[in-house]
Amino acid sequence: YYMAQQVASLPQKLKTSFDPILGPVITQSLAVNDRLAIANQVRQVAFWIMAAQLGLALMGSIPGEAVMGTVGPQFVAGTAALAFLLFAEVLASTGAVCETALVYTARHRNLLISAVMLAFQVALSFGMIIATRRLGWSEEAQAAAPAVALMVSVALTSVIKARLLRHILSAPVSPLRWPLVWAMLAALVIGGLVTSLPHEYEWAEIVFGIPAIAGVYLFVLWRWAFRPEDKALFHKS
């Protein structure tokens, strides 16, 4: 589980990389009481982060055994934990972006939600570990139990914080777009073909599989998920 955490640490940096951009926009919009502008910015930034983290989660979890195998064959048992940790980052992205806005608009309620959900995550982690041991499940399942607890906890936290921010701003803040699902399904198809190769070609999952998954995911994302305002920002960059 520890090694799976290290592999999954890259997407965690994406959540904080947009804070210098989002913070000034929120403060400026609050100064003129433009709550719709805050909601639009939160929704767009959350989409960027979620899209990036979902791509990384697919690239890391579909060929998960090969990825963990590059660290060491003894860590392949952590493949399931790696997948849950990566997708936990995807589910946590909305809550993390909403939290940036809630710090300015409802900091005490935001702190209370974070504290309660942290306690919930700890309790759920211990509960799932004890349950998997008593049921005699494999070590792989026991290692994945804390990751599942984290994923459930951050998903609930994102829902709660998004609903609170939506209530405060009187505008939707959800970053979900249907083409994200299409891009994920396309990546799963390509990933399924790559991982169906014989075990002796596991190296090909890293060398060819990960670029192929990234390529088809980004193509569908750019073609159907990105809106004109998203593409305009990338063209400017």
C-alpha cells in the first residue's frame, strides 16, 4: 500500500497547482459580488484538474501490474490499491477546488466538513481492514481496503462541498461533462487490447500501452469535451 501511494503521488500535485490562478479570481469576484463568475471559474478549473487526473489514473491503473512491476515484482500485489488511490484523486478534485472557494465564503463550515470526513475516513479504513481480515480475504484485498475507504470518503466530501458551494453561489459548480465518460471508455478499450498481450510482453504495456491510452484519451477529450473557452486558453498558452 505504501508503494502504491508513492506511485499515485503525482496527481496529488495537480490540485494545488491551480490555487495561484483560482485565488485571485475568487477574491476579485467577491469584491464586486459576482458569484456567477466564481461558479464558472470553479467549474472550469475543476474540469481541467479532473480531466488531467482521470487521464493519469487510466494510464496508471489499466496496465497497473506492469506499472507496479517496474518498482519491483514484490509490489504487484498493490495493483488494486494503486487503482483505487488514483481514482480517489479523480473524485477528490471537485472537493479540492470547491474548498478553495469555500475558504473565502464559508471557512468554518468548510473546516467542519473536512474534520468530520477525515474522522469518517479513518473509521472506515479500520473497519474495512478488520472486515477483510475476518473474512479471510487475500492480502491484495486487505491492502486495497484503505484505498477504497479513501475513495469513498473523498467522493462524499466532494459531493458535500460542491452542494454547499452551489447553495452559497446560487449557481452550479459541477465539472462533470459527458465526453469525459466517452474518453474514459475509449481509453479502456485500448487499454484492454494492450493488457491482453501475453505476460512475457508486459514491457509493451509500459512502452506502447501507456502512450496509446494517453493518445486516444486526449484525442476524445480535445475533440468533444473541451469547449471553445477551454481551447482558447490553450491556444493562448
